[in-house]
Amino acid sequence: MVDSRTAPGTAPLLSVAEVEALARRAHAGQKDKAGAPYAGHLAAVADGVRRRGGSPEQIAAAWLHDAVEDGALSRSWLAGAALSPATKDMIIAVTKRPGEPVEAYTARILATPGALLVKESDLAHNADPARLAVLDAATRERLTAKYARVRELLGLA
């Protein structure tokens, strides 16, 4: 992701490896709903984007897709980060806002170039039957319905 076209006097963009390390540090100690280290989810989403042919910018966005939403990194940090505008836009697009209707959230993802692939990979990992199997039945059913609705609104159903 380092861009040799960076203007003189500006910092080069973070590489995907640097973004991965940053995401792992930012989410250190965080667990997912099943109690597993959260970095496993980030790695799975980034790998899913990579396997689906995503660009380095999309892979970087995958590593950071939950960082602002979870409060691991702030919006002001993101604004000043050595990331491409496209990567920043994708991260903001997939960041849910408090009280935001799912229709507005999914419309923002669809309107942001590259963000749909990041969200598709996120949903694929979140809805993985093996991940859902360790949750209680009520949580599993609630999340399955939630993910199906988002997939439908994104045209991924």
C-alpha cells in the first residue's frame, strides 16, 4: 500500500503489514462474542477480501473495519492516518453509527467504492456456522436474522 506517488514532504502510506500490526495492537485484549481473540475475526475478514480479489486498500480497510466502531481508534486518528482516502472512506462506510437505521448503513456501503467487498467478507465470517454454533440459541437466531437482512439490503442474498 505504500504509494510511490506520495507528494514530496508527506509520509508514505502504511503498508498492509503495518496496518495489520496496528489493527492487532488496537484490538489487543478484545474478544469476540464467542470469547475468541478479536484479531482472529480481523484476520479472517482481511483474508476473505484477499481471496475475493480485493485490492491492498480493501485489505487494509478489512483490518481496520471495526476499529472506529469499537472505539479502538478514533475518527480523528483515522482522519490523520497515513492511509489512502479510499481506505479511509471504506472504513467509515462500514462503521455503524449509534441509532442508524440498517437501510442508511447499507446505502452508505453501496455508495462507497470498495466497501461492499469488505462488508461481504465481514458478513461471511460473522455468519460462519462454526462461529455461530458456539453461541446460545437465542443469540445465534438473532444474529442469523440480522446478517441475512443486511445481506439482502446489500444485494448479496
